[in-house]
Amino acid sequence: MRLLKVFVMTVVLLALVLAMENYTDWDVAVQNKLYFSDTGSWLITPEMHRQWDFVFYNGMKHFVAFWGTVSVLVMVAGFRIKSLRPKFAAALTVLLCTIIIPASVNSLKKKTNVYCPGQLEIYNGAYPYVRVFEAYPETFVPEHRGRCFPAGHVTGLFSLMALGYYFQNKKKRYAVIVAAFVLAWVGGAYQMMRGEHFLSHTLTTMVAVPLFIMLIHRAVLWGERVIGRLRVHGLWRWRRRWPE
């Protein structure tokens, strides 16, 4: 029932975000605050980005990869260290989330054909401003398709909310989820200040990722139950190696 509620909430919130993107000017209004029309530059200039890339861009990518690596180590060590075996499902969930969710969003970005704010004519770029569900002018012949919706950079950061499954204590779990959520928005705000995404791009990712996390975790738990039943009936050949 909880999964159904999350699914319904996701659909409703996605509908609201997409309605905002399609029927209001909030995206442009927010982005205008981050753009200096007199100089044609964003709040975070290319020079500033080169200086802070190791923290707010590639640094955050490496941070996500770090936790994926930690999860692999937890799973491998669990075959030898009994105290880590209860964390196996959480580790596998985190690993799959940091791989599957970013890959899915990047695949979706290729289909939506939406350009970044910095690429648009309204911000001294070369492409027309067209909303997600609008068609491009017939005379428009692009050099390449847009790949900016939904936001991809923050996907891995939002996926780190899955780290909450490592903890049984609700306070610790929620603290980890909130920390990942805040970190993702720091990354999202940074990209907006560079002219790489509109607000709706990041909101869409934020709304969709929790459902992905829950589905992946449910699949991992289902797999564990299946393997447990196979072991009971003597059908799991590697039962001595699989974490208890």
C-alpha cells in the first residue's frame, strides 16, 4: 500500500511540475534572476566553474561513485564478516540506484529534446525556447538534439537517499535522506546558476527519483526472498556463500 501511495503522489507531483513548466513563466522568472543580460553572463561564469568544478560538479559525481564503491565493498565483505550481512540488501539497493537511475534519466534526456537555458535565444544562445510538450518551429533545423530535461547531474545525488536503507533507526535514516536531498539541491542550484537547467528540470528529477529508489529496493528484497526459498528447498547451489 505504501508503494501505491508513493506512486500516486509521484504522478500527481509530476503533473503539477509539468503543468508549471508548460503553463506558467516560473522557469524563466527564476532563471532571469541568475542571468545578467547586460554582460550576457550567468551567476556562475565559466571561469568560476573551472575553479569550483572539483567540488560542485565532478566532485559530486565522484562522491556518488564513492558510495557506489562502498556498497560493493560492503557486499563483498559481507561474505566474510557476519555483522555486515544484514546490510547486503541496502548496499545492493544503493549500488543499483546509483547506476540504474542516472542511466534511465540520461536515456530519457535524449528523447525529450529540450535545450539548456544557456543554449536558448532568450539568453543569447542559438535555440528557440520551446517547452517540453511544445513543437519546434518547422523552420528550425538543429545541429543536435537538446539533452537537458530532466536534470541529469543531480540524479545521482538524489539517488543517494537510498543510503537511508542502511539504518534501521528512523531518525538516522531520515537524517541521511535529508542530507542527500540537501546535497542534491546544492548541486541543482549550482547547475541553474550556470545556466544548465531550469527549475522544473531539477524538480522533475527530485519527484521521480524516490519512486525509482523504492521500486529498486522492493526488487532487491523480492530477490532475497526468492533466494531464501530456493535455499530452503536445496535449490540454491551457492547457499554457503550467500549472506545470511
